[in-house]
Amino acid sequence: MDVLRVNCLGRDLEVGVRVSDRARRCRIQVGPDGVTLVRPRRVGERAALRLLHEHAAWVIAQVRRAAAARATARGPDGTVLLEGRPVPRHELPQGEALERTLRARARAALEAAVARHAPRMGVRPAGMQVRAQRTRWGSCSRAGGLSFNWRLIQAPPEVLDYVVVHELAHGVHPNHSTAFWMLVHAHCPDYPAHRRWLRRHSALLAGGWTDG
């Protein structure tokens, strides 16, 4: 993904430009750590940037909103959000060791959730990765490979469960059709509440728990 420096209404922004073979039109994604412009391969970069400038006021407003959300995701001073609860930092490893610990806990929780839900949903995943995506909590490839953001360990366990069910459902329905959401509902009836939690705490994707 290319990263460009773009001036929007007098404010310099770093904009990631990602080419997608699946996208039908250009779209703008604003996350807590930046702006991503997704364009179909048939659409040139200049045309995609034109869309960004046309929606500059909206982009700037979302960037400010994401910055505010990042601040709230840190929780009370001196704590780290873990499984939805603020935990005093002194009870956990520090620095890089903290991230390694959270990644390991995330993998264990995600593997357990996949093992629990996949047989019930009739899905056989083609492997699982735990990564640090910029804009996604999880994904399911066309081949059935699962990928999850390790910061899901900071979410309540029921929210992590929902993300696992969501991605496993894509192994049956590679879309967000009515049938897809019916399958999600069958295995996670409270999913609307969990989606709202994820939207409110999207700043966790930027690592809001870190020092500095």
C-alpha cells in the first residue's frame, strides 16, 4: 500500500492508497491511525484523490473524532484494557513484553473460540493468523483462511466471540447478505450490541493502551 502526503483543507494528512481487485468503486476509510483510500484497479490514483478532496470536510471531522476515541480507549491512567476490563499496568509485563503477552493471550482465546464455533457452524477454516491489521478486527479469505487482530484480547470475551462467529460465517456466505446475518444471529443473538462496542472502541486498532 502506497502512503501519500495530502493537504486537505490546510491540514496535511498521510493517506494510504490501496488497490483492490474486489472494490467496485472508490471508498474512504478513516481509522484511529490514519486515512486509507481504497480504489478499484481500473480507477487511477488521480481520480481517487479527487474523491478525497471532494469529501475533505468529512475526512477531517472523522480524523478528529478518531483522535478523541483513541484517548478514551486508553482507560483510566495507569491501566491496560484487557478482556474489557482495565488492569493496572504494574500487574502486567512492560514494553515489548506486554505486547507479546497480549498476542499470546489473544491467540489462545481466538483458537478456543474458533474450535468451539466452527463445528457448530459447519465450517472448516483453512488456518488462522493473528496479526495487527490497521483497519480490521478480522477477515476470512476466499480460501477460508482466518485472520484476526490481536487487540481483540482487549475486548470483552463475548465481543471476541462475535468477531470469530462473523468471520466463520463468511466461510459459508462470502458477503453480508440476509442469509449471512441470519447465520450470525443463530450463533450470536446479541451481535448488534457487540458491533456497537467495536465501533465505539475502534481506537484500540491503533494500540490506544501503549505508553506515550
